[in-house]
Amino acid sequence: MDFDRDDRDFGEGRDRKGRGGARDGGERGRGPGRRKMCRFCADPKIFIDYKDVPQLHPYVTDRGKLVPRRISGNCAKHQRAITQAVKRARNIALMPFTVQGE
């Protein structure tokens, strides 16, 4: 039995282990999903303020890092404003720079 392993047919867009290959677009069966809307653009009455820590808290991870735009769904303008507000809140000790170790 002399055959090349590379000649096997693994199906449309599949690699040898049955996972999606490079041709599947990286979706992995999730579908297109729904586009996130910037909550500050949707409701102009919401104002980004560095003194309002509970409003800024969802945009900072439990490790103290800022949540990126692609996760939070903010537009570029409001993401910059949130970043500036978090930095100001950290400088006057309203928010921590890092999380205490366990």
C-alpha cells in the first residue's frame, strides 16, 4: 500500500483533523451575528464623566485593562472619551491602575 497522505480528500474546507480550514472564513459556525451599537451615540443624554466610576466600570476588565472597541461596541469617538475618562479617574485615585494580587 503505497499512497500519499496528501492525496486524501478531507471534504470542503476541512483539514485533517476535521476542523474548518483556511477556506471557511474563520466563522466557525457562529453566523454573522448582530452589529453592536454605541450606547453613547444611541442616547445622546448619556455623558461620559471621569467622576462617574460606575459608568466607566464596564469598560475596564477585572485585570484593569480597557475593553477594546470590537468588544464594547463603542464608536471611535466615544472609545477615546472613555479612555481619557478612565485615565483621569486613575490619576485622582477613583479607579485602580492594577488589581491587587491574591
